Amino acid sequence: TGLSTEFVERVEVLKGASALLWGMSPNGAVGGAINIVPKRAGDEPLTRLTVGLETDSVLRGQADVGRRFGSRGEWGVRFNGSYNQGDGYLDDQKVKRHVGAVALDYRGERLRATLDLFDLGDRTRGAMPLGIGIGNWLTRLPDPPKGSTNMQPGSPGWNATTRDRK
């Protein structure tokens, strides 16, 4: 699975001098780092609710709520959450995915502090990754598979579940 972007404000790619901190790859390429910046509560209150439908039957719900508190708005909280469930892109595939993220921050005159908490879950049932040997490719390339079916039709299917909490 990839990164869920519901709670991400921007992604920064830091190259060059960051290799001093994060190192270089064994083949000598310039190192670097990827910095994921979470969304923060803005100065104006925010409430965004979204409901949608992906493909033919994946239902999706998402909430993005942000508020600032305190006499000068020094305390901020922003919640991002989403839930998807239904039939996947492939025949006989089922998907279920959730994201829950809370960003807390304090903006004082002499101190700025943040705390980010998130829970990501992704479950896929009935998908099959592409796995092809190259033996027959020497004489003829195989025909491309249909995009709506499993890569290896007739197989028992592949199940994957991932969970990440920080």
C-alpha cells in the first residue's frame, strides 16, 4: 500500500546536504529525505464532509475538521478521517480502508510544539499480484491481461492487510 494522503498538507523532497544526516546509497547516488508535513488547524474554522463512490461500488466517506482555541488562537486541533469499503477494481475483489489522524499544535510567542497521531488500515481480499516468468518472452511477448480481472485467473486469490499507527 502507499501513503494515505488525507492528512497530508505537502510532501517535501530534501536532497543534497541532507545526505550528511541520512547517508548515501551503496551505489553512490546522492542521498536525501522525504518530509511529510501534516495538515494543521488554520486561523479560520474548517468543517468539510465528503461522501463519494469509487469504481462501481466502493463507498467513501471523509471528514476534515480544524479549529483553534485560546485567547489568541494558540491551541489548534485538526482531525482527518476517511473510510472506504466495497468491491475493488478487479473482479471478485473486496477492499476496506480507514484513516484517522489528529494533529495538535501550540503556537505561542516563544514556543511552537506539535503532536501528530494517526491510524491507517488497508485490507484487500481477492486480488492477485502480477507474477510472470520470462522463459517464453524470448520468442513471444505474452498478451496483456484484462484490466478487470485478476492477473492470474483461477488462482485462489491473494489477501493483504496492513496497519500503521504512529
